[in-house]
Amino acid sequence: MSKLTSKKVLAATVAGLAVAGGGAAIAASQSDAPGSTFFDAVARHLGVSSEELEDATKAAAIDQVNQALENGR
């Protein structure tokens, strides 16, 4: 199996974030979407808004990419 370069990892992660962000936007626009109600419930359990949860999720994904790049992956 070939080793992925950091550019490939970055590209794959950016693509994944775009898909996840698009999915979150669709879920947010459809109040009856199962994903939306799940994330709303998680946000309520954490005592934060759904938007804050979405922002934190994106920030954590970006942190993971940055750490992978620092580690040379």
C-alpha cells in the first residue's frame, strides 16, 4: 500500500469537510432530518447551541488536519 502524501491527506480532508459541511447545511435546512434532530439533541445535552456544536466539530476536524500535517502525514 502506498503512503499518502500530506497534500493527498489535506485534499481528502478538505473534501470530507466539504461533504460534511454540505450535509450539515442540508440537515439544518430540513428541521425533520434525522441528523439534524440528533445533533440538536447532542447540543442540548452539552448545553450549547446547534451552531456552536457545528462550529466546534469543524474546528476539531481542522485541528486534526493541522496535526497530521505537522506530523508529516
